[in-house]
Amino acid sequence: MEVNQDKYSSVHSEITGNKSNFLTRMVMAVLVSFLSIQVQAAPPISSSMQVEAEKLVLRKKRMEAINLLWEPGKIKKDTPENRKLLERISNLFLSEKAQNTYEEVLSWKRNDPTVSLDKINEALVIEPDNLLLLLEKGRLQVRKNDCEKASETLLPYTKINFPSEDLQILHFITQVCRGAKILGTNITLPAKNKKISPLWLLAELDHLDQTKESMKIRENLSQLEALGYKSPQIYYWNWKLQKAAKKQDVEAARKYNQTCKNLSSSQFREYFKDPHLCQYLGEVDENAN
């Protein structure tokens, strides 16, 4: 189906109005392309509402754009296509500098989380409501055990129940982290789809450890193995289970140590959303013998 170009004339004028602004043209090309797909698929959200949302994003009014399409706890028209649209709006970089700084953050994160946190704050000055940046800041704060601040970092999106699995998982992790300090262990495990994300299974392990549910920890580890998920943290949890049983799993400790220290860039990119990735090397080294 052909897209009715009249519906996008206002968007097109914003693109061509400043031909020297390459980044603006690039952003709008992505947004209009995605919007065209949405219209061809005849989604429930009106095309005029979508166009208005895209224009708001370009004017750096991202949360206004999200609020146009989303009510707390409910997408105005909830379809997979509309969730993808919301995801694009929340994650889209509007500044080349912010995007480059985000890439620097991931480069520094492996060796110096403190520098990474400084860098992510620089990027958030430019794009304070970019969900990718807020999520990464939250992960870094959890890693520093600053769970209250991590929870506050996510608040712009958690307070409106924004439909992002990465957000939901990290919010759960901050709850568990805070619960260990101020809430006891009364944390409700979230409902999950049949096609479960490995990150959910991994995120639950700290809570299950707090509540001393070793059998459920084993179940999660078995599911992770069945999914072919090979994060170094699996070695850590196998080692920790044996330690709790007054046994020593020297092989799991060795593999955790070795895998973390030899983690490739591609492996890091695959597992970096886990804020505890390779965080417990010191604990394992101290108790390995």
C-alpha cells in the first residue's frame, strides 16, 4: 500500500527546511521510514498522532511524545507495532555527541565503572530523557550498590509503567537490591511471558538467594542452560550454590575467573545489561580455596 504523502508534509518540511543539518535529516529519515511501515500495516493509532509524536521528539520533547501515545499503564492502542514505535521514541539518539558518549560509556564500563558513570551523566545533560542512557546509568548505580539512586534514575519511566522489558528487569533488580537493605525480602516476582528472557531468569537469582530458595536457583540455572545462555554469572551461581552446601566447586570458580578476565568485546556486548556481570571476582578469589 502506498503511503499518503500529505499526511507527512509537515514532517517533510522540517527535514528539508535545514539541509545542512545532517543529523536532523538522518533522524527524520528513520522516523518517517518507520512511520510509513506503521501506516501500511494500518495500526490502530492514528497517523496524525504518530506524526505529531515524531515532531515532538525532533523538538526534544520526548516525554510529551510518549505521553501522546501512552497513558500510565496502558498504550492508547496496544499492538506490537505501537510498542515498537514507543521503543524507538524512547531510545532514539537525537544528538551525535550523546550517542558517541554512550559508546564511550560501554567501552569504559568493563574496567572503570566510575568513569562510565561520569560519562553517562555528560550524555544525560544533552538527552535527559533518553531511556538507553537512563538504563545504563541505573545499571552502573546498582553495580556501585547505590540502589536508591538507581531507582530514582528510572523514575521518569517507571512512574508511567512504560512498556520496556529492559526497564522492567532493571526496576526489579533495584527493588531486590533495595529490599536487602530497607524492605526485608518481601519482593513479588513479576509475571513473565512464556518466552522468557534469560535476563529475567538471571535477575531473579539475587532475590532467590536472599530468600534461600536454592532449588529455584537451580531451576533458573537449568533454564538458562537450556536456552544456551552462557553468561559468566552462571559459573558464579553454580559456585555459590556449592559453597552454601559447604562444598567447593573449584572448576566453577576457575571458569568464572577465567571467563570474566578473557571476556571478548562481543561477549561483553551480549551480557552488559546484567549490572552484576563479573562483579564478584573478589568474592570468588577469596573463597576459592
